[in-house]
Amino acid sequence: MMMSPEIYDDARRNAAVHAQIRVLGLSGEAGVVSVKGWVVRVFRNTSGTSQLGAIILFNVHVQVDRSVRPALSGTIFYDRAMLKAARWLEVFLQSERDGLALARSQLVPIRRPTWRPVCRTEEPGFCCRPKN
């Protein structure tokens, strides 16, 4: 079952980390890929885990077969080709026991790093829509 948009709004507002990263690589194929990135901008870091210049890892759920819709859940599935083509991402992360995780699947590809967030935390909806 899909969650209400407010759940995703809260995830962006309350994420421990809001940052922009340079994508260094993807690994994995089926259903979940691991993203390795270099932190180039930090807008919020209440966990202390994602300092400027840090190399971070987190997983992203991807749609394996575009002809089959993913099961309804609170997870947003991204297109693997879109992730592979992305050089820069803006992400909302939370700390977990074994590292970092996306806060309710919140990420967006961006054209380049910016001084201000592309994703405003007050922007409503299931996910951020870039304006740059």
C-alpha cells in the first residue's frame, strides 16, 4: 500500500542528512543497487556521518523489469538507467546500524551541485521535483 504524501514530506524534513553527492559508482543489479558517492554539499547533518568530502554508501530500490509494476509499498522504485546516467544526486539520508539509508527513498538527480538545496524540505509530495 502506498503511504500518504505527508509521510514522505516528514522524511525529507526529518532526515539526519540532506546533501548533494557526486556519484562514483553503482553496484548490484536485481532490485537494489548500492550507490557510492562523494559528499560535495551538506545542507543538514545532525548525525555527523556525512561530512563534506566523505565517501558514502547507501542502497536504492530499482525497478528491474519496466513491464512489471512493483508491488505497492512505501518504497519508491527508481529507474536503474536513470541512476546509472546520473552524475550528481541530492539525497535525504538517515543513520542506521550498518551505515546510511535513504529516508523513505528520497533522492533526485541534479544537473550540478548548487549552493542552495534543489529539494526544499517544505515541498509537498512523494518525492522532490528538481527545478534546476
